[in-house]
Amino acid sequence: MKLAILIFVLFATFATSAFAHEVRPAYLELRQTGPETYDALWKVPGLGQDLRLGLYVELPVGCTNVTEPRASAINNAFTERWPVECAGGLGGGRIHIAGLSATMTDVLVRLERLDGATQVTRLTPSNPSFVVEAMPSRWRMAATYLRLGTDHILRGVDHLLFVLGLLLIVGNRWTLFKTITAFTAAHSITLAAATLGYASAPLPPLNAAIALSILFLGPEIVRVRRDETSLTIRYPWLVAFAFGLLHGFGFASGLKATGLPQTDIAWALLLFNVGVEIGQLFFVFLILAIARSFRTLEIRWPRWALALPGYTVGTLGAYWTIERTAILLGFIR
Amino acid sequence: MTHMKYQPTRARCGGIAAAIVLLCLDCPRAEAHLVTTGLGPVYDGIAHLALSPADLAVVVVLVLLAAMRGPRQSRWLLALLPTAWIVGGLGGLTFQITASLDWATGLSLLLAGALVAADLNLPLPVVATLAAIIGGFNGFSTGAALARTPHAALELLGILVALIVIVTLIAGVVVPLKAFWMRIAVRVLGSWVAATGLLMIGWSLRA
């Protein structure tokens, strides 16, 4: 496991430029209320108190706003609601998000028809528009949530760094299995609880606590290298479970930011979580394969390089902890 | 009972090489190096190699060449190829060019593929020099294409990560291969890559 050092160095380099939980997609909901009428809900992530992302909905030709949008700002997100009338309905029309190409965020679009059938689509900077299907596919909706979950963990550098820290602590395969399972179980619990509304955690202290969990692992990795022991080294699954609860709230922020309606929430939650697990397992197996290849290549790392993983995890954890605590206390915006 | 033996006939090799070259030349050059995953520039860079068959083939054949000579040459390749690629990439960002360099990529494939197929007992300095030149050149080509993107440096960083991972994983698989028929299989793969390079050269000269 020590031989994953090179990955660490690169990881550390770009981790500082990537802020975890930046996955705050915008959300567009179009709920059909009549043959040619829809209620539109447009939610855009806010940038501080008064600013918002410059994203604007362009509906197909033939659609007109029945009234002017009613705007409100809640929880650092700007929301607009307005009724729309589309001659002949939305089927076959193209919906475009202006300004999306210039951002790094996504837009989740949910279209609910009169018969209850829904079409869910994820728009990206490289694919900022889509054609409304005449008959929505349930598989497409499933794939969208699955992809959202996978993307969330792959973009969440702090989650991946925590998993990497755990991998560097565990000593054998059975412990690895228990540790990853404990982390999965724990974050699934809080992800479900937070998404279903049974529990909540405000984002700024949550982000600081997640950073603290990474900082916590740094010294433990150094202890493993020095052949010392601790509660974490003896029972890494225990620590994985405890901090996994925190990370689950973090995953939930990615799903809840979309403002998904209660009718789809269980289905969305399940698929989002499966997506998270796919991303997590991919990362774990990739690291294990790289470590195995390093052994095959008989690489002899210098002493300083062997010490690097622990210090890298600890340093990044400390950096994020300070930064997020400063945000929490209002020192930086 | 007779056993069917797989014979890499000229016709089969030609067909597979033609398929690879079509993949390599699938997209117009301007777009060939630009991949957008929606996950940010670092991931775009990581995805670059996987979605650029010509570059991927160059990396794979160089790893095969080094890994067939054992872990020592593989370790050198792991250090040299990503370094040369990134140095070349930075050069490409600085000195942008618009001319097509497909012929040179084809030449890289032809040369490295032929060496794998021949299975010559090349000394470390030769393999290292080859890796540095080919890596540097392909990096330059990549950098020149990335120069048009707003986060080119981060994409290069992603390419560096992908290179290290790909070289490590493939070398880790190929180095322990001791069976005679495995070595033959690797050499056959080298011949396909060489044929692909030849076709790429012909194609680019014709264009």
C-alpha cells in the first residue's frame, strides 16, 4: 500500500485546486398541468449573498411564459417559479441552458407529464441542451441518477482522499473488506436519513468536519509506517464507520442540492447511492491494482518517499480544515 | 483430437490493423485531442488517453517494449515516458503549431511496434531514448492541441496521472508473463501496431 506514493503526489497537486462539494447542479423541473401548460421551477446555485450562476432556461419555440417568474433566494440558491404554455406540448422540443457551456456545473432536468411519467436528464457544459422525449424511458432516468452518484464521488476529492487514507492504514484483505463495508454502510445510513428528511447537517460545519476526518488519518498513516499501533490501526472499520456517517451527509448535499421531489426520492436515492458505490469501488480496485503493479516492478522507494503519503494526507486535511473553518467563521467567503 | 491453433495470418493482421487505424483517424485532428467529460479539466486530461486510440497505442506499445525486457526497463519507462510527455506537452503549449502530425505518430507506432514484434534484446539506453523521443513528440502534439482550451495545464496534469496509471498497470501485467506463447502474443500485438503505424503514415501522406 505504501507504494501508491506517486499517485499521492499528483493527487495532492490537483486536490488544492478542486474544492469538494462543488457539485451543486442547477435544477429545472417542468411539471405538466394541462395538455399544453406546465409549471416551471428553476433552481440555480448562489454565489454568496447577491450573486448567482449565469444560467438561463431557453424553452422550445412556441413556449411562452404565462406570468413573470416569482424569484426567491433560500440556502444559497436562487429559485424561480412560473407557469409556461407550449403550443402542441413540449414533446420533440429542444430545451437549452444558456451560459452552461461557460461553467463547470451540471443541470438536472426533470420533466413530469400528466400521466405521471417522468424524463430526467443531466445537462453538462459540453452538452447544454436536450430534446424532450415523446415517451420517456425509465432506464434513462436510472442512468442519470447513477451517473450523478458516480460523478459526485469522483469529483469529491475529499471523499477519495479519505478512502485512500483508509487503504493506507488497513493491513490485510479481510480488514480492508470490513473497513470499506463499514464506510459504505455508514454513509448509506446518513445519505438516506438526510435525503428523506430525518436528519440534517448544515453544510459549512459538515465540510469542516469532513476535512477534519482526513486530517485525522494523516498521523495514523505515519504510525502504521513506524510500526506503532492505535485504536484506528487496530480497528480501522470503526473509524471508517464513524467518519462514514459524516461523509454520508456530504453525499446527501449533492443529491439534495437538486431539490428532487418526494415522489422520486426513494428511487433516486437508491440509484445515486449505487452510483457512489460504483465510483468508490472503482477507485479502491484501481489503487489496489497500482499497488500490486508497483510490487511487480520491484520499485524501491527512498525513505522520504515512503513517508510522503501520511504527510500528504495530513497536510491536505489540515489545509481544508483551516480553509473550511475560516469559511464557517465568516473570515473568508 | 486436433487442436485449432490461432495463426496470425497476414490477412487477419491487415484487417485488425486497418480497424485500429480507422479508430486512430476516426475524428478530425483538431478534435482528436480534446475530450470533455463534464468532470473538469483534470478528468478531461485523464480521459484523453483512453479516448485517443493513436496516443493510447503509442503508450501501450512502448510499455510492451520495456516490459518484455523486465522490471528494470519498465521502471525507467515509468519515470521517463510521463516526464517526456509532459515536457513535450509544455513545449506544445508554448510553441503552438497547426500542421498535422499524424505521419509522425504513425512513425512512432511503426518503429516501436516493429521493435516489439522483432523482440530484439535492446539495451536500456536505447529503450529509454526511444521512450523519451516518442513521449516528447506525442506530448508536444497533445500540448499544441490543448493550447486552445482554457485549462490546458490542468488537462496536462490529468494526462500525466493517466500515463503513470496506464504504464504501471500494463507493465504490472506484462512483466510476469513468462510463458512462451504469451511472448508470442505480445509480439503479434506489436506487429499489429507496426502495421497500424504504416497505414497511418500512408493515410496522412495521401491526405
